[in-house]
Amino acid sequence: MIKIRENLRNVAIIAHVDHGKTTLVDGMLHQSGIFGIREKIAERALDSMDLEREKGITIMAKNTAIPYHGTTVNIVDTPGHADFGGEVQRILKMVDGCLLLVDASEGPLPQTRYVLSNALENGLSPIVVINKIDRPDARIEEVLDEVLELFLDLDATEEQCNFPTVFTVAKNGTATLDYNVPGKDLRPLFDLIIERVPPPSYEEGHPLQLQITSLDYSDYLGRIGIGRITNGELHTGQIVLMADSDGETLGEKAKITKLYGFSGLKRESITKAVQGDIIAIAGIEGMKLGGTLTDPEDPRPLPGLRIDEPSLEMVFSINTSPVAGREGTLLTSRQLKDRLFKEIQGNPSLQVEATDSANSYKIVGRGELQMAILIETMRREGFELEIGKPTVRTRRENGQLLEPFEHLTIDCPEAYLGTVSQMLGPRKAKMLKMVNHQSGWVRLEYEIPMRGLIGLRLALIVDSRGTAVVNNVFLGWKPHLGEFHRKVTGVLIADRMGMATAYALANLQERGVLFISPGDDVYTGQVVGEYSRDKDIWVNATKEKKLSNMRASGSDEAYHIHPARIMSLEMALEFIEDDEFVEVTPKSIRLRKHYLSEDDAKRQKRGVAKL
């Protein structure tokens, strides 16, 4: 017999990156009254990771529980960037409805399409939230039409297409059902969730089923699994069976030592949880994502989770540069291996593979941002690493070579339309649509091989003077388009170790863009700048002005050195070529050649030429 829990709603907030999901949850938390009067709450409270606050994006999905008029609303804040799509796909298994947030000016973007398609596949009941309606360039009616077109394009059911709409200004904590009437608070949104999101249903008398959709870790409790009870009940001390993520392999029996429920931003220890509850569990060895906790006497595991296949790979190695060990504390291949395998236990969208070298491991993931977040997290933990150039995977089906394609959206001023088009042509990008909103900006949509995106974002930002906004989402596997040759500039390589001098850099800056400043330490083989021509050149960045009878070495003239280009981790990963590494330490990001001396590089080049 099917029963319903009327006093509970489980809902996810999904959107394109930077459309205001976490800010909206902030408003809902504050207006729920769960915080004390003197309690200090940070802005974007659910973005608990340092990297999330710095980058202004959600990386890990997080959940909170809000009481509203006798009903508990479990809200899950999901990442908006496609590189973290694995998080979204898992989390949507825990909820019955979703809030689709769309910017009132930008409208649906590639990630909006991606997260909505996942929600519709899971049969969720959507509520469309048009956010930022106070923007001066808001175009609410047009955006609503675009959202409906998106639903129809994704083959949504008739019921899903009849979605309710609410209009919000998340930063002010207001919502309204009529955008011509200003909102006062978020009650219209809460009421719509209670009315339109279906409550959890379960089968009375059915044995326990709880699928682990997220993992956490505690130094005191070990691995913590988070999931929703589909059927049955759970209490501390209960004996359960852990079925593997394939839904078939049964593990060993285990005892639940700790149960946690969610209240606001906090986890609270509980002794019992029932159907529909989202809870955290501790005390089970070998807990895996996608695994099912079930009754040992009548095991009924749930189907495993489907995660998009990773398509981008990088090689992570220990640092072998001449300055290795000066800034980090975790340097060995054993420490690197342990850390990477620990990462994939909590993130099934990443894979680790062995290489020919015992000091290197191949990481396969969804995109450069996902990789950059992992690297940044590791460097903050004290690791020193060398990262190889990102490469795209291919596969064969029925004798045909396939490669991954992306749906690329670029917003840029009209003045740079020709620049963007000229840049995408050699990368075998196919234009799908061009929209001019008559505001001085155009939106371009392309279908492009994923390998064409490597290095594209940096080039677009430089050539558009920082104005282009670039978004992409995975499109699918299509026939390989053959090799293409993109214009590659050379680099300036230091030919000796020492400290960079203003005298040397004043002469070198005429040859290209520098990555270093006077006073920086450099070593042989380090990339110190981008050469203006399409070849590499070895240079002396430590050259000093010699004394003479006429003048002192440092008192001739003031050198006007252009500011160095500070390479962020993402920029460095896009910039390097096959024979280069990004050297990452807790304090520095450097670029270097694989072969650190000019003679070794020449010998390698001759060897390759002979082959």
C-alpha cells in the first residue's frame, strides 16, 4: 500500500552558474527563523569551502532543512557548472521537485539546459524561478518564452510544461507571482513549493532502501554517507547490508553507529529516521557512492547511479624541478597516489589510471575547471605537483572514431564578433545560432569538438579585452573531424638559474609578454614569457648590466617594465603545450619545459624527427 508524508518536501535548486542559487537559499534560511537573533551567518552560507567563496561558485552539493508552517522543506543546493555535473546527477535522485533558476537578463544558458534535462529525466516537478528581475536589462517575457522553448526542446511532458512561475530578487529576499507587483518576502516561493512539489511516497511494509548519493568525511567518525530513505525505517544500532553500486553485489553486514538529520545549516544527532528523510550515516566500512543500505533478511538494492562518462585527461606527477621541496611538504609518489585514490572514493565523475612511470598518474574527468579545483585543493594541502597538458579522449564504435563535442555559448560586444568568428573557424566549430538583443551585445552558439576548447577561453578573454563570457556544456560523442592546426605562439625559456633582473627583462619584453617580474627566482628550463613568434627561444633573464669606467651598473636609467601576466591555474593549464608542465606548489604556479636544458631539448627533437 502506497503512503504519503504530507509534512515533508524534498526539492533541489538547479541553474546555470552564477544565476543566484546559493543567494536564494540564503534568503530562505534567514526568513525561516531558524537562526538566533545574535547568530552571525556568512553571506552565501552554503558555500562552505574556501574555493567556493573565492570563485563565487558552488562546487559540492549541500543540503539544508527549513521548517515552514508545520512542513519541513529539505533544500539541496547543486553546482551550476557542467564540470560538476556528476554532483547534480546524484543529488537529483534524492528529491521530488526542483526550482529551476533563470537569470531575467541572460535567460537559459548551456548549463541551464544540462541540469534541466537531468531533472526531467528523473521525472521531477519543476518550478521556474525568474531571478534578478530588478536588473535594468531584464527581459522577463522573452526569457519566459525561451524557458518554455527549452522545455519543449527537451521533450518535457505536458504536466512538466505547465510549470508554475515565481519572480524573485534573491539578494533582497523577495518573491512575487506577478513581476509588476514588487515582492515583500519569500512566502510566495515557500507556498508554491508546498503546493506544487509532491510529498515523498513510500510502500508500507517495504524493507529498508537507502541509496548513498553523497559522501563526507570526519576525523572522528570516518566516512559519512548522505542519502534519502526510499522505503523502510532506520535507527541507531540497526544491522544493515551494504549493496554495491552495481545494485547486485551484496557486501557484509554492518551496524549503524550514528545517524544525523539536518536542521538549517547544522547536522543534529538523531536516533531514528523514516521514509523520505534525507540523513547522514556513520559507522559503515567500505561505504560507496551509489551503494544501497538494505535489509539483510530481505535485500532489495536500488539500481546504480548513472554518471556522464569523463572525457578529459591530465597527468599528475611529483615535482621534479630544481626548486622542488622548497614550498611544499607532500612530495612523494606514495602521498600523491593516496590522495588521488581518496578523491575518487567521494567523486565518481573522476577516474585514476596508472601510467608507465611510478611517479605519475592519469586523471580522467569532465573538464578543466573540475581538474583545476582538485589541483588547487591539493596545493593548499601542501602538495607539490607537475601537471601535463589536458588531452581529450576518443573512442571507437562500430569501427568509427568518435570524439566528445560541446555546446559553446559566447556573449560578447558586437565589436568583437569578427574576432570571435575568426578564432573559432580553425577549431572546426559550427555556428548553430546568433542572437542580437540590440543592446550592443551578441550571443553566439556553436557546436565544437572538446579539443577545440583547450586554450580557447584564455584567447577569447585576451582578444576581447576581458569582455567575452564563455560557457559550454557536454553535447555528446560524434565522428572525429580530423586534425586541425590552431595558431600556437612560442615561449621564452630561461637558459640559466638565478634572479631575474630589470636590465634583462627590459630587453626581453620587446619579444613578447613576460610571466615574471624583476627579483623573481628562475631556473633553467622555466618558461618566463610568451614569445610573439611561433617558435621557442632560450633567453637569459638574469643578465646584469656590467660596470664601466663611465657609469655604475645600476644608476644609468630607470627601466620601464610592463606588468607581468599573472597566470592563474586555469590559464596555465590552457596555455601549455605537449612538451610543457605546470609546476604547482602551495605558493607558486610556474610553467616549465619537460627537458630543462637546451641541449636535451634539441636532442629530443632530433630523436623525434628520426622516428
